[in-house]
Amino acid sequence: MSDSAVPVVELHDAYIMQDVNTVLQKITFTLEKGEFAYLVGRTGSGKSSLLKTLYADLPLGGGVGTVAGFPLQKLSSGKVPYLRRKLGIIFQDFQLLFDRTVAENLIFVLKATGWSGKARIQNRLSEVLMRVGLANSASKMPHQLSGGEQQRVVIARALLNEPLLLLADEPTGNLDPEVAADIMRLFVEINNAGTAVLMATHNYQIIRQYPKRVLKCENGQLIDSTQVSFKLTE
């Protein structure tokens, strides 16, 4: 099987844990390269725990899992940064460094992930800011930006290393509907360019507007809309 045919996420009989509690059990699914899927479910149903397991913030509780070619069940702590370089991770609460400019936020990540050379770093910085519509915001401080603009910086940060997969945890949760729609259009553009996206969301209006595959966490199980028909209700 060629690399292009290998799924970017593959879980088989996986157990997702939060502390000592099993929140999802015996879940099996794959996410192909370039695919887009929503992750839905009530608060506490396991959405965030599943995402954290995929980027190795939580250990896989059992079963088999592979993300971007890295086996989760035998991933040493030293390999975690290399896995995360293949991923873009987007948080609801932004997690920007508010004591430095937009450019400095992004340069910090580039240097931390092995980039060197002033011109190369500057070129990459310009590329991602242009892609998210913030070409003129490099010198601004985060507090000078709106919530939607801050989320665009977070997306730019996630794109720095040209990830195979974007993992987004409620990326529109703190945004008003119009801004959320703008952010969603940006995710669709990124996905159309070839990056796989797994997005946890409660925003069913967006799912109806941009219908994609849906994975639902419910009663410790993961239900896949490509296999079972279900209604989108909280």
C-alpha cells in the first residue's frame, strides 16, 4: 500500500480513557488523507478525550491506533513532538501568547519545531498569514484582534508545518454565527487543498450548511454516519 493510500487516522477496538475512566470503548474508525469529519456528542461524551488521544496528550487505553504513521500504543514520549509536527491542533480557547505579537507567536512555534534561517521563517510566516486573511496583522498584539481574527491566528499556527491532519476542538464555540461561518469556510478551503480535518463541534447549523461525515460519541460508543443513520440532536 502506498503512503498516499494509508489512512491518516486508524483506530481498531480502541479504548479512550480520561484519568481512570473509560469514556469510549472498542471504537473502530479510519480517517483518510484529505477527508473531513465532524465529531459530535454531549458534553462529557468523550469528544475532547478522543482528540487528546489522537495527539498523544492522553495515552491510548487499549486496542490499536495509528495517527500520521505513528503507532499510539507504543509511542514513546520522545516521539510525541514528531507526531505533533504532522498535526495541526486548534483549541477553542486559542492558547496564544498574549505578551508577543502575532508574528512572534508564529515564529516561536516555527523555531520550536526545527525551522531555521531568517528568510525561510519569514517566508513561511507570510504564507500562512496570507492564507488565513491576516497578511497585515503580523505586528499586532493578540488583544488588538477580534475573536475571529485570534482564531485565524490559531489556524495559521496550526498550518505552519503543513500538517496531514487538523484536529479542531470546538473552533467556533466562542464566536458569533457570522464569524463562525467565516472560520468554517476557511476550514473547507484548507480541506479542499488536501489536509484532513477532524472537528469537534456543537454547532449543528454549520454541519447542516457544510454536510460531511459525522462521528457521534454516545453511551461510550462511536457512531459513524457512513454506517448508521442518526439525527443531529443534543
